[in-house]
Amino acid sequence: MKRSGPSFRQQQVELKTCPACHGRGVVSGLFHEMPCPDCESSGYVAKDADLALSVQDLILQLRLECNEKATEIERLRRQLLNTSPTENKHGPMGTYYRGD
Ligand SMILES: [Zn+2]
């Protein structure tokens, strides 16, 4: 592993749903739910390690995940807009509604 510069890294770690809490971030205690200790209540653990990331790493990873999802949503939205029929100005069954 190459390590140069500050220890803070912007590396994306593959996440998976926390097996201990099944992504809920809480585990059922005897009487009530408690924050999941395995994943710092995030619902995610590192895919390879099965371990909770540090809170700082979690924030970074979840932000990267968020950015990725936002990009994905934007891409799908554009795709949807491109494929949706544009000649849908008429009402159902081709009737033309004049509104008076
Ligand atoms: Zn958990």
C-alpha cells in the first residue's frame, strides 16, 4: 500500500449493508433498540472487512455514495426525459380538450 502525504484519503471503499443490524443502524436490545455498535449506526460496513469505518471515514464514504447516487439519478432522469413521448399534448384517446 502506497502511503504518501496526509493520512486522510479520498478513496472510495466498497460498502455493504451491515450484517448485524441489516442496514437499520439499530439493534434490538432486551427492552429497546440500541445504536448498532458494528457500524456506528450508519447501517454500512466496509465490504471486505466486515468492520465499521471510523466516523470520519463514514462521512466521506457516505458523501461519495451520495454524490454517486445523485449523478445516477440525474443520468436516469435525462434518459427518461429523452425517451418519454413528446406528442402527448392531446387528452386520452386522442381527444382534444378545450376547457370551456
Ligand atoms: Zn449495524
